[in-house]
Amino acid sequence: MGVGKKSMEGQIEEESQQLVEVFALEKGQPFDPALPITNSISNVICAISFGYRFPLEDKTFKELIDAVTFTSKFGGSFFYVLYEMFPWLMKHLPAPHNEAFHATKMLLSLAKEEIQKHKEQMSFQEPRDFIDFYLLEIEKRKNDPTSTYDEENMAQDIHDLFFAGTETTATSLKWAVLLLANHPDIQDKAYKEIEDVLCSSFFSYQDLKKLPYTNAVLHEIQRFKYPFLFGFPRQTAKDVKMRGFLIPKGTAIIPNMRSVLLDPKHWESPKEFNPNHFLDQDGHFVAKEQFLAFGAGARACLGEQLARMEFFIFVVNLLRAFRFQLPPGVKELNEEPEAGLSTPPHPYKVCAVPRCSSS
């Protein structure tokens, strides 16, 4: 499909410009950017999965956003823990887990409707989106009894794309706006580099190599504000001995990414927002193996390149259009995350002041 490759840039660019237009409607007045950000990132996943974006006022799209948002919050709640511990009991009790099931069913139902539309249109003959490519693969493997390609799995994959692909990048972008507003010196330095280097209004993900300071800022946002409470569970494929401990085959492992991302042995000021963590003395960008925001090894995040591309294109377009400022009377936005499976910032308001050069 070209996810994370140049062919995806057009769709991401379109959504980022839509977000610029939504922010511009606020005319520099204080507003909460959370919902517009989530809408835009979710529409990128819509374009990948279904081949088109939803109008923001579309009823189905609003239900989709509500489902993703609620399930993400439920995943880190007390009721989620109770359900995992006592599923037999919770099935008989009225609690938020029932609403979470409803949200999941809604998204799976939407996915199945879209799959049916694609089948009727026979669009997989000239594939343009995830459903088309998956249907084509089902067709290729229809005589293979060992194939796991089927419509149920496809619907579940689309469900996972929305939950994994929306919440993470949206959370990082919410933190980006907040941190840039809180640190105007860093914001101004990144903007100056972007304007000095990107002479044209058109740019590509490859231009990130020419922007060492901006690249450092993007990495530092994702290091400083890792979007999850902990890394995703993995399972040992064989017995493992580590530091005198035996971890048996089949054991579930939950990695603590912050133990590395905030380790004072590897970062000069781990609990501060400091882009210099990724720069050498000459201002060149330095990639660090301790940067584990996307995991590591063979089971690292499948969507890493897509997420990196989205984050870069959205931030650059927003910075070129606006200077983010604190609302009048506000000295600093809260940099403590909300508690949950994902760790977005607490609700906040910011001023997106249009730049004179953006016309």
C-alpha cells in the first residue's frame, strides 16, 4: 500500500491542511485543539482503510470518533482491570465495559459494511486502499486451506488500525501543541529553521533530513511524553535467563518504556523538554538507540513510518500557519498526563495565532 512511503504523503498533507483550516476558524482565540486533532488523524486511517475521508459533520464519523475515544479511555480504567480479573462476574453487572463492547461492535460493523461495498464495486481489481488489497489477497489464496485471510480477520484488522493508529499519533500531536506553547523559544527556533530551509510551500518527508533542530524537537516530544502508560505486552518464545531470573516460555512481558526514555544515564535532563538530547555540539541530529517510543526488534510498531510521517507533516504545516501561545492570564499549561492506558495531556486551551506569512 505504501504506508509510510511517499504515496501516502498526499493523503496526510490533505488532512493536515484541513486541520490548519479548522484552527484558523478560531481566529487566534483560546480553544481546545483535542477533538480537531483526533478527527484529522482518524481521517488519515479512514483514507488508508476505506479509500476516502469523512466530512467532519458526518454522523457515522462522529460515532466512530466517540467509539475510539471511549474505548481508549476505558482501556486504562479501574473497570477494565476488574473485567480482566473477573470476566465471569462483570458480564452480569452494568458497567462501562458494556459500552466498550458496543463501541467495538460499532466499528466492526462499519468495517464490514465497507468491505461489502468494496466487494460489490469489484474495486479490488485495481486496489486503492487496505480493503481492496486484502480482498485481492483473499482472491489469490482462495484455494489455500492454510490461509488466514478472511473477512472476519480483515474487519478486526481495520478495528485495530483505528485504535492503534488514531490514539497514539493524536496524543503526540496534542502534546506537541501544548509543549510548543509552553516553550516559545523552542517553537520559534524550529519555525525559523523550517522557513530558512523549506523555501517552497511544498515539502516532503525526505526534507526532515535537512531540519536537524525540528527533527530533534519531534523526537524529544515523543521521548518526553511517551503516549502510553507502558509498552504493549509481548510473550517469550522460549525460556529466557536474564540477570539470574528465569522467564519461562509463554510468559507475558509488559515492557516499561519509561525506564529507558527517562533514564538519567542516557539523557542529560530526562524530566525536562530538551531537544538538545538529540543534537551534537555542532547542531547535527543524533539518532539514539535509547529512543524506544516505537519499541524495538522484530515486534516494533508496524505503523512507525506512517506515524513519523504524519507527525512531521502535521507539525510543520501547523507551525508554518500559526504561532501557538498561552491564553491571556495563563502562565503555563499543565504538563502532567491524564491517567489511563494512553497518557494524553489534561484538557487545555491554546491560542493559534495566524502568522503574517500564511496567506
